[in-house]
Amino acid sequence: MIRSVVRGHGAALPKRVMTNKELEGVVETSDEWIVQRTGIRQRYIAGEGETTASLGAQAARAALDNAGLTPDDIDLVLVATSTPDNTFPATAVDIQRRLGMTHGYAFDMQAVCSGFVYAMATADLYIRGGMAKRVLVIGAETFSRILDWKDRTTCVLFGDGAGALVLEAQEGKGTISDRGILTAHLRSDGTHKDKLYVDGGPSSTGTVGHLRMEGREVFKHAVGMITDVIEAAFAATGTTAEDLDWLVPHQANRRIIDGSAKKLGIPLEKVVVTVDLHGNTSAASIPLALSVAASDGRIKKGDLVMLEAMGGGFTWGALLVRW
Ligand code: UT7
């Protein structure tokens, strides 16, 4: 059977680092509160000329280099983002343009922090359905541009960045020893819409709006939803926590990451954590973390890697990949 195999990875971060200390001068907060409650120590903030499309294109180029490929080899550019450069066209077509691609097709996906998991699952279907041989799957965000910088309950949590993977159709045996995406599980429940949302949009207010979150409410649901969907991925593949080499979670909060790993019986040494460095970069957080851990040699070819995310909607999902 056809499998969607990771052939390359890349990442891009804005030039400017913003530390917790610096935030103490913006809102009434402290480095101690932020570290204790979230594990975040710094985040990157996009400057002039740095946008979701520019960061996404940079991550895409890095992933293509890592894969030893060029834009000519790509059939589909799929971008997970909630902070597009423009309401339309899709950020994906702008990235396609920046890569000099005039062939193939490109579109965006919007599932907030779960966007990258949704995009990977979608790319897998396009590949297995024969509609693409190679897909650039990009998670790219500039959440700093939709934050209310007077709201300390949200502005300390998020950051900007982008990550990308190149997925390639390869022949597999149809067993869990195959490389590539082994199973994908997506969920959403719109009854939670008002717990994490942006209070603007083209059709409602005609403005971009700002991020609003009932943090405690999101926190309350996070661990249960994450562990539930990971259990579904284990059940579908006949694997257990012991078979995993790495858990690469969405990086929202260290306490949510640790709580989920503990509940699943996954030792913390097997969990990739970058929330301290990047903050919550929404759809970019998983590909950024993957790129960090694959570049530093932690994630190796053949490793069994679980990706999971939960966010606005609520949306959540898990994906089991053999690297
Ligand atoms: O990626 C999408 C998914 N999003 C998430 O996963 C976020 C989920 N939620 C969380 O991570 C946590 O709920 C937060 C980190 C947002 C907040 O942590 P918490 O432990 O749930 O704190 P809290 O909201 O219960 O607030 C505790 C106290 C409050 O003061 P009082 O009411 O107890 O006097 C807040 O006003 O901390 C206060 N507080 C702050 N203090 C200093 C809230 N934000 C800050 C701040 N600095 N930045």
C-alpha cells in the first residue's frame, strides 16, 4: 500500500526574541508566574516584513533542502494557519508563488492549534488517493498580530514561527513497521466555540479581531481530549505507550504536556518539549518541535512518533508516524 513518508523537515523563526522579563514591562506579570503556570521562557515575535507567508516559505525551503528536493518536485502545498497574510487568497498560494511554483495546487486549512495534525491527515489522503506524490505540509503562524497586548491572560502565551515537512508517496507493506503515517484521528466539538476564539472576522465584524480565551476552561478539557485521541491511535494500530519512541505534542502549556504523558504512561524523557523556547505557536508548534528534535538527532529514521494537538473549536487530533 501507499504510505505518506516524511522525507524532509524545516523550521523558521522571526529574528526577534521576547523574554518573559520583557513582558513584565508590557503587562502586570512576572517571569516566575509564566514559567510556573506554562513552562514558557521566551517566544519569537514577527517584525516588519515577517509574515505568516514569509516564515512559511522559509520553513518550506529548509524542508526541501533537507529532503534534497526542489519546488519542481512538489504537487501540493498545504498550509495550516489561523493567521493568514490576507483573508484571501490562501497563504498557501503566496508560499507557492514565493517558491517559484506555477504548477500543482495549494490551499489553507484552519483548525487552529490542531491545524498541523489536520493538514497531515489531509495530505495523507491526497497522497494515498493518488492526487499528489509529494506534499509540502506547513504550519505557519503570526499570533502576535491577533493578540490583545493589554490582556495578560493571553498575550504571554503565544509566539510566531513556522515549520514544514515534505511528505512523499512510498510503497509500504501495510504493517506498522512501514515508514510514514500509520493512522490519523481527528475530532471537533463546536459547542466549545466560545472558549477560545477571535472576536472578529470578515463576515461578522469586518475586522481582524483579537484572540480571547477562557484559559481555565480550555485547560480543564485538554488532557482528557488529548489522551482519548492518542488511545484511539494506539487502538487502531495495536500499539501501546511502550512502543513509542517519541511523543511530539502541541506546545501550549508544559503542565498539559506533562499531565497527558503521565496519564498515558509515557516517560517524560520520550516527550519533545519546545514550549519553553517558542511559546504556543498554534499550528506551527508541532512541525517546529519535530524539526528541532530531528535536527538535534533525537528523532531518527524508523522511530515511532505520536503527534497530538488540541485547540480552538475545540478541535483535537492525533497521528502516529514512523519517521
Ligand atoms: O493552544 C490552544 C490551547 N490553549 C491552551 O492549552 C491553554 C490552556 N490554558 C492554560 O494553559 C492555563 O489555563 C493558563 C496558562 C492560560 C492559565 O493558568 P491557570 O493556572 O489556569 O491560571 P488561572 O487562569 O486560573 O489564573 C490564576 C491567577 C488569576 O488570578 P486570581 O483570579 O487567582 O487572583 C489570574 O488573574 O493568575 C492570574 N493571571 C496572571 N498573573 C500573572 C492570569 N494571567 C496572568 C499573568 N501573569 N500573565
